[in-house]
Amino acid sequence: MTIQSENSYVILKYTARLENGEIVKGDPAEALAHMEFVTGYNQVIPGLERRVIGLSQGDEVEITVGPDEGFGQYDPSLIQEKTFAEFPQGKNLEEGRWVRAINPQHLVTFGYLVLEKKPDRIVLDYNHPLAGKALIYQVKVEKVREANREELEILRPCEFGENGSPPTE
């Protein structure tokens, strides 16, 4: 079975590295990373999903995904300087550290890098750590099958009513 653009359940074993050879995920010397997803539901970066369409179980390929189809271009406007008066928790952050935060009001999680800590302020970078970088994936398609009903119910809950039956009008 080949990977279709929608509703294919896929398991990939992979290594992701940067152009300079730095391994970002998975290590061929130890253990490859693995991901499971259903195509057509934006569960993986767009460039990777687009390039696995048409592959079959057992296929092994190298896929390069540029920033525009991965984690986006690096955006200098996402670097913000805040005073400790406006961002008091900045006093306790370490320069060079990646911080994961949550907005309790909206339950949104986001991350930022502490670029610089000054006596009265802090400089934060809200870009994804892989923004502006091409990713090179060495991929092996471990499994391909049609997504089952339970998987689709999770991904398309509006198409299924209570108890998994289609909604009635």
C-alpha cells in the first residue's frame, strides 16, 4: 500500500539532521526516532508529509525540508526586550536557556530562548529553535495502512455523533 494524501496511517523511522550534519532527532548509531501520524491532518511538518505521499512500506529515502515547509523563516521581529517591571519572572531566567511557558488564561503553551539578561531587562527570542533551518530526514517507512474508524473519530469528531455514529439532522 502506498501513502495517500489523506487517511493513511503511517509509521516512520527516521533521523533528522541539519545541513551542517548536526543530528536533531534520532541517531543511527543508537536508535532511530519514530513518528506515527495520519496523512491529511497537519500532524507533521507540511514539507515532510508532502514528500512521503506515494511512498510504500519498506521504502527508504532522504528528504530535505526547507524552512518555508518546516518551522518557518527566522523572524527578527520575534526578538523582544522586556523590562523586569513588565516581565518580573525574567529575573529568575538564565541567559542561553530555552524556556517553555503556558498562558493560564488561554492554556496555550509557547517557548522562547533567553538571549540576553541585562541589569534591568531581558531579551527573549520567540522563534522556534529550528526556524530558518533546512532539515534533512533519512526516512524508512515502517508501516502504511488505511486509518481505522477509531483514529478518524479522534481526528474528525464532528463527523461522528455520540457513540461513534454519524450525526442525525
